[in-house]
Amino acid sequence: MCSWCWAFRPVFTELLNKLPDDIDIQYLVGGLAPDSSEPMDTATQAMIQKHWRTIQVKVPSTQFNFDFWANNIPRRSTYPACRAVLAAKAINPDKEDAMILAIQQAYYLNAFNPSDDDVLIECAASIGLDTFLFAQTLNNPATQQALQDNIQQAKNMGAYHFPSLVLEENGQFKPVTIDYNDAENILSQLQ
């Protein structure tokens, strides 16, 4: 649910397609905003909308559906979407990235609220997951623990920003500078 992660997606996809075969990719969810049933205050809504507009200037190809703000009662709660990615991965590891994309499209293009379990279950259905199994996995204690483990692992690697890229080599973690518009600039850091 990080808007900068959404903006980075096209370049990240290009980067993945150009990476050498000996580099293994591991996704970690970062958490961002804990569970909350409280509506997001207007100042936070305005701040996030400002981020969306800034992104559209800096990464012009990025699309946002601002109807989200009129059609939903936004909550500052990204943990449900994080658990959804982890649940999808637990059910079928090959569906992890597809779930990330389904959530991003639901949120940024279709103006659905990915803080809502029913939206996340629809995302799971859209990528071919068994919705009953997904719904059971989404909020179970093992998935919650996996979320906490991911957050801690990201911190241990020095990944404090969204998105972050970290190269692990011989047990050492090296941050990789993100370029939202050019995969080649990222690739050059990995060589």
C-alpha cells in the first residue's frame, strides 16, 4: 500500500527481468501502518493525496484513482494488505508478486480499500487462490507472526524506507539506491 512502491513497480519489473540468474529475490513486507479501525484524519488524507500528486510529477507514468478518497472511509492500516501478501505466499509461493500487484491495482486504479478483508479476499480470487483457504490464512496467528518476522528482518537489513532494495552478499547487507525511472542505474549498482 506504499504509493512509492506502486510508482517503482514498472522499473522494478524491468530490473527483475534484467537481473543475472544468480541473484535470488526475496520480498519482505514492511508493515508501514499497524492495524486500525479508526478512520484516517483529514490531515493524513491530505498528506497522502499530496504524495500521490508528487509521485505523478516525479514518475509521470504512475496512475492514481483519486476517487478512492470519496468512495471509502480510509484507515491508516496497511498490515491487512501485508498479511494478504504473506497469506498468498503461504498458500502458493508463486502467487506472492501477483497478490502484491492485485492489491496495488485494487487500491490505486480501482479505488478499493485494501485495509478491508473483503477487498483482499477479492484480490485473492482474482489471482486464482482458494478464497476459503485464503480467508482462513489471512488473519491467523502464523500469518501475523510472519508479518512481525518480516518487519524485524527488514529492520535488521537496514531497510527502513518504502520501497527499499538491499543486496545481501556474503552475509553483509548493502542498500541499493532506487531510481524510479531507470532500471539501468539500479542494475549498475549490483555489478
